Amino acid sequence: MMIYRLLFCFFLCILTGCSEKDIVMQALTCDEQGNYEKAITYWSKAIDMNPHDARYYINRGADKHELRDYTGAIEDCNMALQIDSSLMCGYISRAGNKYALKDYAGALKDYNAALDIYLFRTTKYRITVASETATSPFFNQAITIEDLMEEPKYQKTQILIDRGQAYYQMDSLNLALNDFTVCIEGKFCLSFCFYWRACIYYKMGNINKAYDDLKQVLLYEDKNSDMAKHVQEVLDKGIHVLNTKLKFQP
């Protein structure tokens, strides 16, 4: 059945003059424009033409995530990881979708898998990791086929901040505290991490440290942002109005 499907796609591309690269470029263009439904159609065509390229599944999954089809996105991540089990962004993407579905234990497992790959790459092979990270894997980047060929580089702190959120949701507060402290020491997303850590301290009953971290938020956050306005409200009215649902994102 697969051979007939591939032959069909091959002859279709001959008739329409579309190559695999053309399809990928169309998909990337739609991603850049925010037209995720159409991008999914193009990624599906690319997968039909080359079902063994894990990156196509990752990109299609990223678009499904944007459309809040988290289950579908997880399925695409599963397919990508079946093809390449060392794809760090596959675990990170799947973890994010599991988190969205409130499967925090599943998300935690994937974040730990991503960290294992990160440590293996940076320790065993001494790979230099870029200081800047992509916001989404293979997605919303420059529209060139070359950019698609390379997996985004992640910082350890980027994974820790995500894992810390999963720990927090599971009430593993000491572990969450450790992850956010490491991120703060690494000067990563300081206002966001201080806010999360303040919420952790508050849930742990350490009110003084919660206040100290909230004051730190105002040193690094734009004073006109929603986070800064909320923190100022807490400092003015009291810790009882602190939003521990953590609706703010970095």
C-alpha cells in the first residue's frame, strides 16, 4: 500500500511541477503567516512524499499545537521520535502538549528525556550550545530550506524552566524550587522565574521570601506589563491576592 501511495505522490508532483522542497517552502510560508490549517495540509503532503523525515512531523505537530489539537500534536511527536529517538525537540514538543492536557507526569518524563539528551550531547561530545533558543522547533523561523535542516539549539535552563512548571503543578515544590533557582542563577527569564519562585515560596508558607522575589520581578519586568501590574498590586494589597495559577508566560 505504501509503495502505491509514494508512486501516486511522485506522479502527482510531476504533473503539478511541485517538488518536495516546493511543498516544504509552502508549509514554512504558511507557518510564517500564521495560517496553521493550510500549513498542516502542506506538511501532510510533504509527509506523503517523504514519510521518513522526522522534521515534517515535528512541524505539523507544532501547527496542531497552535490550533490546540494537543492530542494530534502528540501523535506527530510520537511518529517523529519513532524515526529519530535522539530528537530533543521531539521530547520537548511532546512534553508541552502533555502539559497542555494536564498530563504533568507525562510531561515531566519527556522533559527529563530531553535533559538526558542535552547532557549526553554537551558532556560526551563537547558540543557548544547556542545562547539563544528557538521559541518553537523547526517553526516560525527564516523561510529557507536550510533552516529546516537543523534542530534548534536549547539551553539547559530552557528545559529546566519547563520542568519546574510541571513539578509545580504536581506539588513537588522543592524540586520546582530547585529548577527555578538554577534558572535565576543562570540569569534566564529573570522576571518570570522570580514570579514563579515567589508563588512556590507562597505555597510553601515562606511569605518573606515570596515578597523578596516579587520585588525582584519589578527590577527586571516592564512596568507596564500585566505581570508587573499584578506584582505591584500584591505588594500594595497583600500576598493573599497573588495569582498562584501562574497565567503569565515568558
